[in-house]
Amino acid sequence: MSYQSNPEIELPGFRFHPTEEELLEFYLRNIVYGKMLSSDVIGFLNIYHHDPWDLPDRKHGKGGRPNRTTKNGFWKATGSDRKIVSLSDQKKMIGFKRTLVFYKGRAQRGCKTDWVMNEYRLPDATLPKDIVMCKIYRKATSLKVLEQRAAMEEEWNSKGTEENFFSIFAITIRQ
């Protein structure tokens, strides 16, 4: 069996774990400037319109804050943007990272979940497109919570409901 560029083939041992510098300087910068990548490792999706548990499935105006509301909840920033500097030149700022948490329900009464999004963007204000790269994952939780979750997943899987629990990367155009 040959492993050609078929995104449906899972390569044993393959892990996509780029550094923040690689995400910003290689992946995001090339995509923003229209240099499409030959790999389907990172997908394109308006991530803010999807609930986090739906994302792994295979199937506010200009200059304002993007709308991060989904059908079942919303993404809320946990603080201010963090500057990311080059590993090779600590004086060179290469981008920003914003961390958001998903809340079920509506603002003011939302219930915090363990879904986290790291949103990466380039620092240039003159970019041709307002595109960000997002990494979404479930944060580590206590053993007791993990045991409860495993029991719930077992019950869901027996009912034919499948929930995926892994990190994903996606590119989205902010609106």
C-alpha cells in the first residue's frame, strides 16, 4: 500500500506538532499571501460558527471584534494577546496568541467548558487578508473527571454517538 497525498490515510506515528514560530512564519504567512500548501494537514473553516465537539468531524464588521457565537455557546477570550517572538531572534516579534475558552449557553449565564482555543495571528496591520490560525483542544482535567467522561463516552458510543478528543488546527477568515 502506498502513502500518497490522500488525507483519508492515517500515517502511523505521524504527529503534527509545529512550534508557534512554524505556525506563524510558515503556515499562516504562506496562506495569508496566497501560497497554498500541498498538504491537507490544516483545514479551512469558519471555526467561530461551530461548537468545539463538532469540529473534528470530517465531513462584527470591519476592524471590529469577530463574532465567536455558535448555535450552542460562545468563545470568550481569557486575557489580552500574548506576543510571540522568534526563537532565533528574541527581539523579532512574529505574531500574537490569544487564548479563548468555550462556554455553553449565552453570555452572562454561560457555563464554562474544558474546550480551549489558541488563536494565532500575524502582527502586520497591512495584510491582504484577516486570517488567523486556531488550535482547539480539550484541556487536561483531574483523574476523577476523566473517569466520569470515559463512562459518558462509553454510553454515548453504545448509542452510536461518537465524540473525538484530539487537537485540531484550522484556518479561518475573521469577520
